[in-house]
Amino acid sequence: MQEILLIGFYQPDEPLTQFLEAAQQEFHLPVRYLQEFVPLGTGGGLYHFRDQILAGGPEAFFVLNADVCSDFPLSAMLEAHRHQRHPFLLLGTTANRTQSLNYGCIVENPQTHEVLHYVEKPSTFISDIINCGIYLFSPEALKPLRDVFQRNQQDGQFCLALGEDSPGLWPGAGTIRLEQDVFSALAGQGQIYVHLTDGIWSQIKSAGSALYASRLYLSRYQNTHPERLAKHTPGGPRIRGNVYIHPTAKVAPSAVLGPNVSIGKGVTVGEGVRLRESIVLHGATLQEHTCVLHSIVGWGSTVGRWARVEGTPNDPNPNDPRARMDSESLFKDGKLLPAITILGCRVRIPAEVLILNSIVLPHKELSRSFTNQIIL
């Protein structure tokens, strides 16, 4: 691995800069953020920054969507690529028939693993093999992106020729949809192949799916990084299941944590606190005897003593090994659906109140209980 590039449209800020610096120190690799001038779709950024991607003459380059969690079998993908070189290698996994409609679906040749047909979020069942959003591309993979860019330019000139009555018909030549413009077009032409995995994988499209992803990673740590998981020790907090506690966090010995709890840097957990299926981000404080279940507590937030913060999980069907996390909707008929509770950064929850199935926006100081609400 030579370099890591993050591509996005968002304006870089101090937390992102600090993250990049910390990542460079940890992995001893250059890590850079490349900002798009406008949103360019899932493939436009690759073409726009092609010179920087190909600098140094890489043999190949991985492309990872930022909104997925996985055990990322990159070594296995690279081995498959070297065994049989093709421009595009996609990582695929399986989903049940109903949920497969929410993803890009892949029809493969079971002997050669060539992608014969690709449809992004089909209206009817196509295949139970879905696109994981994790790819390995050869440098020549950028040529089809160039072809799409040039075609978009021609379409743009045509739209402009129609006059001022055609605004919005043309999103811009640089906007490239990797799935529809490239994968669907090139499927069955011997250029795209799929590498199947049975490892952990999930999309992260909502806060609820972030909790599920945290659970997957904590479970994965049992095999890959058991030293990261907290152990029950005499005089320490009671640990149930998989729990991560940052070394700088202060946790009272009478607290009960787990399963599936992640506690960030500088967090304070008071006496008698109960934490389960939750993420507590850096600098938060949980005062004595608070109860936090199925929730995310934002950085710098405070939950008062004897308060209860609770959400409702929306996990995949545990009886279906191919079930995936649904892209949940926040509202139905104008009402907030039960979901996990989220406290934004620097929120203050007073003592002895209940926050249930609610979203509290940053910097709010509450004075009473809330249920099924977004607190602005």
C-alpha cells in the first residue's frame, strides 16, 4: 500500500485534519483528503483526481465506499486480481430476496465469476448477490470513466443547444454514477468480475445501522484484536459481552457495561451506570445511576443522574443469516418512528428524566422528558 486518498465534497475542517494526521502516524502512510468542486457521484471523483490516483504507477487501487462496515478482505481481493487480471473486481456478498432489491444486484458466471449482468436497486428480483461497495480497479479501469465523461460532455452540449428552457436536464460532465454508467454498461463484456465474501458486511445509512456496525466490529475483535475488549477484573466495572473502553476513559467500579458498548476518549461513567448496546463518544459524561440503552451519546454531552436514555433497535432478522440492515425511514404519516436515541454533541440531559426514541440536536439543554420527538 503506497497511499490513502479520501475523496469527498465536504469542506475540510479541524476534526478531519486531526483525523488525517492521526491516521498517518498510526499507519505510516500518506493520507490525503481531495475535495471535489461539486458533488461528482460515485465515480466522478475517481476520474477528476485520476492523475493523483495514478501517481507513482500503482499496480492497482482499491475503491471503498465510506458508508459500509466490513472486515475488508483486501488481501484476498488482491490475490484474486493477480491470479486473473481484469479492469474491475467487485466485492460481493449475499442478501435475502426481499432485501436484495435495496442494493446493486450481480448476476455472475459461477465458474469464472465474471459479472454477466448488473442492476442497481432493481424493481424485481435479479440475484441474491449484492454489491458491497468495495472494489479493486486496474489503472485501465479509468478509461471507461473517461468515455462516460466525454459522453456527458456531448449530452451537455446538446442540452445547452436546447436553450434556456432545459435547466436541470444535465447534471454536469463530471458527474459519473459508477454503478449505472459503468458497471451496468460493461457487464457481460469480460471486464468486471466479482469476489464473494461470507465475512461481516453492512451499510451505514443511519444512526441505527452505526450501532449494528459497532456490534459487528466488537464481535470481530474477539478474533482479530482481543486486547481491545475490556475484561472483568476485581475492583473494575462489570463487563457483559463485548465492550471497548478507551484507555483515557474513567469508569466507576459499580457500573455495568455491555453487551456491545463502545466508550470513547475521555468519557466519564459514574457509579451505578447501566450501559447496553450503545456508543458514547469522546468527552461525554454519564452521571451516577444513569441508564443508556440502544443510544448514541454525542461528544461532550452530559446525562444527569438517574436519567434514562433509551432507543428502539432495528436489527436484521437474527434467524435469517442473509438478512441485512434495512435503510430505515425516520418518519411515517408525519410521525417519528421508534428508533435508536441520538444525543448530538454537547447536549445536557437533566437528572431524573426520560429521553425515549428521540433525536436531540447539538448544543441543546433539556429541562424535561421527551418521547418520539426531534428536539430542535
